[in-house]
Amino acid sequence: MKWNRSIVCVLVSLLFLGSCQTRQDTVITAEDYQRAESFLSRNIQDLVYGLEVSPQWIGESRAFWYRINTSEGKRFLIVEPDKKQKAPAFDHEKLARALSEKTEKSYAEGELPFDSFKFVDKDHKKIEFEAEKKIWVVDLETYEISSREKEEREEKQEEASPNGEFVAFAKNHNLFIRSAKTGKVTRLSRTGIRLYEYASGLDWFNLIEGEGGQRSANFRAQWSPDSKKIFTQILDLRTARKMYLLNSVEEGYRAKLYSYYRASPGDENIPYLVPVVFDIARNKEVVVDIPPIPHFVHHNIEWFEDSQRLYAMVFDRGYKSMNIYEINADSGKARIIARDENATCVGTEVSDYKVLPKLGKVLMTSERDGWNHIYLYDWKTAQLDNQVTKGEFVVMDIEHVDEEKGIVYFTAVGREEGEDPYLVHLYLIHLDGSNLQNLTPEHAYHDITLPPDKSFFVDNLSRADLPTKSVLRSLKDGEVVMDLEETDVQDVLDRGWSFPEPFCVKAADGETDIYGLIWRPINFSPSKKYPVIDQCYTGPHGITTPKTFRRALMSSANSLAELGFILVSADGRGTARRSKAFHDFSYRNLGRGCEDHIPAIQQLAEKYPYMDTDRVGIYGHSAGGYDTVRALLQWSDFYKVGVSSAGNHDHRMAKAWWPEQYMGYPVEEFYEEQSNITNAGKLAGKLLLAHGAMDDNVNPASTIRLVDALIKNNKDFDLIIIPPSRHGFRGEYGDYFTRKRWDYFVKHLHGVQPPAYKISPADN
């Protein structure tokens, strides 16, 4: 059979048009961008009322106040649990009128210019708040109002003893005390010098201006309860190395240099902390018998009430073990009471402990049986008494222990059958492991807050597809004592918004269940084909998929979906809050983070044919920024477009605690193998990189070195450096990046030119 040449040309043209029909039919307009903007978190939250209750306890009383958004504006309410009553914290109209008169500005009762306040008298008749760069005090009986200038807050550089007789302070890198009565100063330490500094701490974001600049003072000292001793530390910076940042947009026309102390994985020239105790009466220094602690290693040291001992929780470097110590304050001798260790890592995200001084016991969590559970140790003998919790579920936090009744209150996930295993519940159990009870039985995520006296708790219960209900419950049995708020979502539903859809699919092994969410645009039509975007963050210390209604509502997926995309979020193997085996999937192999996302999207596309798996994009920030580039390097046949922001592209350049815990210590060959920089030559697809020039969490050198490798491999990519931004992109810089991310996916997944658009600035 002979084919007419013109017929062949027509058929080829029709085939081409058919394959490109989705892109040619797609038009993204400024109106679409405007709709996407309306679903940014700061805008969508204004359409939802009574979202959550965040209790603020009032002094030593059982009462608390909270702020809530209503259809008439924000309101402040007070709850008195004993009376089961809630009422306005004050007369909003009177306060608005009084403030308007004083400032000569007009304030509506639902738009008061503050979000927090505190009572400043024991009778709770006066409140104080900050507004208009001043501190205001209001008498709630007369609504007389006065103001004073706001003082610049300086970090506290001294600490008064509990009995008020002495004040501890640092001077010239040494520790001193001053008599509050006579003013007499006594020097306690003698050997402190610059870079070997007593009573000094190292904050995570402790920027130093210029090469020879000074660190801001960070006083650290804990008095014993009897005011006779001080626990503190020596900060040893003598061999420590720094990281650097360059701010090119400060005043003047010369870039300004900043530095900060931060260890990278495997570094030995790092800051160390040396714990010491000072006996005031004997003017004696006692070095604690614990090896110097790398500044980035998780630790906590506290006094016992007897003032003779301290207890400490300290991880070993590499995070394969953690010890709970008793420290003798007179001798400095440290005794190990309990120890947790694991062949991979002891995860900081699940490690918790609680000292029980009345019982002479300590509770500690451990994943030693494959799930994170609570174990009871005897303090005197340092022996294990018993495992308190058991089963295929994960203990999250030890919330409270009633020592007199021998009851432990804890949060956990994964115990309730038929539920998403990430939903949190509050439980009680006896120390002997008996009488386990679920105090929050509703099928929901229970975000709980206990008051100082631990008699009740506030429970914000919700799911991604279930609006929040806030209640007050008895801690004794979980009984609902009082309803507080129930989220009203009608206004946002009227805009066409719909709840994201939870899903459960199989991981790449074909066996393991993984869970996630799907977001669709409000003008969704199942007859169309939609590009898919993976919202990614596979950091093994957490999860990325929202489990509460608030987080799902505030997700960036809501706005991005409005530009004609299906958004997907999933937590694959290697992330947190599941079994130890599930978590260890990513140990020494963080590059596998998105491996389970691909079959998840493919399975969803089988169920929902409108999901176009030939047009899949991915974006993420920080660890998600690493994931995004890794996806384009390793699975370029699936992921076609990526937007990576603030990515830690080589774990050897990251902050030490994170990689050393999940990639191992010392640094070995798998760091090199899983580096995006090392593998830059494999890049395929469209990639947009973004980084803040002042990012002191993930240093911008990580992205710059990736850029260098991409150039050397002759790879095309796009880059945005955001001059003054730190790890988070905020304000107009954040809005600009958001718009650029929208543009990138519109251009490269829809194949159309994005409209000229500027996101409106947020209201101050």
C-alpha cells in the first residue's frame, strides 16, 4: 500500500497536536495568579474562624487566655476551668476606644494592634501589651491607659541566686559573684581567656561582624536550689573554625563580612563545652567527669532539689549512644544511670527522659525492640526495672508523670487500628506497664497542652480533612470538661476550596504502606490532564505531610494547585514516626529520600487518570532542596522540573549534628556518593536553584559549589540569590521567590509563558 505524502504529513501533524493538546489548551492568566495568591497561607487563614486554641496560663492559677480569629476580627478570651466558663478577657470595644484616643489612630475592636498580653497585677485587673513601638498598661476596671517607651531587650548577662543574696556574672571571660547586700565582688574562675571562656554559651545563630569582630555575650549559669553552688560551662573555641557570609546590600557600597562558629561532619576543630561546678563557700572549681561536649551534640544538665547532685542527658558524638548521668556536685564524678545505644543511631527526634526523684527512678525512651518505647530504670542501682510500653507503635513524648500514683502520661502514634499511623493520641499507663488507656479516642490528631498543675489539658483535635475542634479535658480520664472552639470553614469552602485528600499506597518495595495528601485546584475537572508536583522534604528527623487541619490549610500546596497542578505530599521510608526499620531505610543513604514518591504518584495516577505522569515536577526547601536536585539527578526519567531552595547539596558541608546522626560518623565514602555536587553531571530537566545570601543554617556555599559543578559539566540551570535572606525567605523576598516558583512550573510543566505579576505585600 502506498501512502500519499500529504496524508502522512497530516497524520503526523494530528499525532503531534494530540500529544501537545494539554499544553496548547492551557492558558494561565493574571486572574489565575490572583486566585493562587488568595490561597497563600496568610490570606486563607483570614477566612477560617476558631482555628486552634493556644492556651496562655495566667500566673499560678488554673485559668488561661487565648486569642482566636472570628468573623468580626480577633478576640481574646479567658477560660476558668473550675467554673467551666469562658468570657472575653476584656472589653474589646472600650480598649480599642481608649487606645485610639491615646494614639490618635482609629482601631476597631476586632483589629487591636497586638496579639499577646500579660497580666501585671495579682488580681488580674491590669494588662500590658506592646503596640506602636511602646508598652501599654490598661486598667481593666476604668480603661485608663498609659504607655512607656519600649526598651531594647538585651540578653540577660547575670543570674540572681534563688535566695536573692548573690548575683552571678561574667567579666573578662571569667565567672564572678556579687553580693546583693554589700556589692562585694568575688572572682570564682581564674583561667578564662578569650576563646576559653567561662559561663559562656554558643547560640545557634551567633553572628560575628567582621573578621576580628566579637561574639555577643551569651551568659550561662545555673544556681543550685540552695544558692550555694553554680553549674556552668567553659566554652572552648581555641581550635574552632568558622563559616562565613557576605551581606552585599547593607548601608554603603562595600559588602559586609559575617562569620559564625559551626561544625561540619567529621570536623575535629570545633567548639567544645566543658561542664564545671563552683562551690561558693569554698570558692572551689570542680570539673565534671564528662568528656568535653561538642557544642552541636544534644545535651541537657539540671540540678536536683537536694543541691548535692545534677542529672544530665548527653548524646555521644555520632549519635550511636546516649547516657543519663548522675553528677556529684562536690567531686564532679559522673555515674551512668541509664544508657541507650543502637547500631545505626539513637534518634534525637524520639529520645525523651523523665527523672522521678520521689521514686528514685528514671524513665527513658528507646527503640531497642524496634519501636520507640518507655523503659523504667532504678536510680540507685542503675538497673532496668521493666519496659513500660510495648507494641507496634511509637512513643513521641513523656508528657507528665504522677509519681504518687505511679502513672505516666505520654503521646504516641500508630497504635490505633484503622487510622493513619501518624495521628497523635495522649495515653496513660502505670509504671509497671499495666492499665494502658487512650485519653483521646477520637479518630484525629490530638495536639495537647498541659497546664502547670497538670489537672486537665487543652486538646486541639483535627485531621487534614477534618476541621479543628478545641476542647478542655480531664487528665484523669480524658473526659471532655468543656468545649472551647470549633473551626468554621464555611467562608473558605464558599471560595471553592476543598479539603486535601488523604491516601495510602505501597512503597517501592511493594509491601510497606506510605501515607500522603493530594491537593486539587478549585476549578478542577476530571476530564483534563494535570501536571503533578511533588512537595518534598525527606529529612529523617520529621515528616512533611500535614496531619493537622491547620498545617494542611496553611500549606503552600493550596496556592500552587490553583495554577492548574495536582500537588502530592508523601512520607516514604526513611522518615520519622514509624518503626526503627522504617526509619533506618535512609541511614547512610539520604539520597534515597524520594524513592517511594515515584511509585506513590504512579499508583495515584492509575486511580486518577487526570494525573499526567509525563509532566512531574518537584520542589523543596533545605533538606527538601537537596531532595529536589537529587530527584533530577537520579530519577530524571520521572521528574522533569525542580525548584530547590536553601538546599544542603553535600552533607559534608552541612551542620554536623544532622548528617552525623543520619549519615554516620566519621565521614565515609557514602557522603561523596550521595553528594549532589559530585553527581552534578547527571542533571537532566529544568532546575531552579535559590538560596539566601545570609543563610546561617544551610550556608549558601552549598548551592554555590553546586553551581560551580553544574557549570563545569556544561549543564543549564537557573539561579536566584536572595541578598539579605537567611534560611527562610520572608517579606517581599519570600513573595518574589514564591512568584518565581510559580512561574517556573507554569513555564516548564504547562509549557506556557507566565503572566507578569506581583504578589501584594502582606499587611503589617
